[in-house]
Amino acid sequence: MAKNIYRNSRSHLILKYLAIGTGIAVVSLTNPAGGARILSELAKIYYRKRCFEKDKFMRDLRVLQKREMVDYKELADGNIEIKILKTGKEKVLQFDIEHIELKTAGRWDKKWRIVSFDVPEKYKTARNALRRHLYRMGFYFLQRSVAIIPYSCEDEIDFIASFYAIRDHILIAYVDHFEGEDKLKYHFGI
């Protein structure tokens, strides 16, 4: 997941390269590009002006560990062992951030999902990406940062929010009935 938030963010690339490999990797922080080809490709995204940005790499690892997608530990020799957890592998395999879709088939459970977000300005790129994903998935926007849909979307929203590291700024509410819902029933064909 490089700077281009849509695809290949740094955290996404860590998961992707771990999933391509065995799911466990040992990274030397003194010479991260000296390892296997997969690890050296991963390490390239953390180089700036010929220096490995260890702090940025460790921050991304902590984010993934907090989301229980990877586990890592620092070894006595200064290396770091990173292990992709089952949930991380499932998320990598289950969702492709560029082609995320909701399952709309089946019977409606009579619940509306309202996704509300208040993402700070410093995460503007992530906020705009979230908005684009919601539009693409078919959400109806009640306001610029409030969208509604009658389909189950929790896993997809959680994945997108985790991908962009903005989960703390998103709320999902479940509503049985609201004023003016007939218009939205018509909109969604239910």
C-alpha cells in the first residue's frame, strides 16, 4: 500500500507479500532488501534517499498487529519475525480493495445500514477513497458523510476502514424504520 491509497498501500503490500510467501518472514532491519526476493520487493517501498525508513515500517506493522492481521516479534539478533495471522490471510484473499462489492441477492432482512464517518482533514485521501468505495458499492448518500444501504456491509466496511487505517472514524448504525424510507425502498428496488 504505497502513497497511492487505492491499491498497494504499505500495509496492504505487507499482507500481500506475506500471503505470497509462506505467511512467515524474518526481516533484517539492518539490510531489509538482502533477503528473499519477496521481502526485497516489500522493502523497496520503505526506502527513501537510499535509507530504509525503519520507523515507518514498524508503524505499519503495529497497525496490522492492532487489527490482528499480523503478529511480529523482535529477535535477539535485531531481526523481526513477522507472521500473517489467519484473519489477515483471509482478508487479503477475500477482498480485493479495487473490486469490493456487496452481496445484494437474497431476501431483505428489513434493516437499513447507515454508515456515518467523520474522518479528520489530515486523512483526506483516505476519506475520499472511502466515499468513492461507498458510491461504487451502491450506497445512497443522505449527506456527504452519511450513506445508507439495505444490504449487509459490515465486513466490507471494516475491511475498507482497516485498509485505510480510519476505522475509529466510522460508525455503522442499524435502523428498522425511518421517515421517507419509501423513497429509498424504491431506489433500491425492495
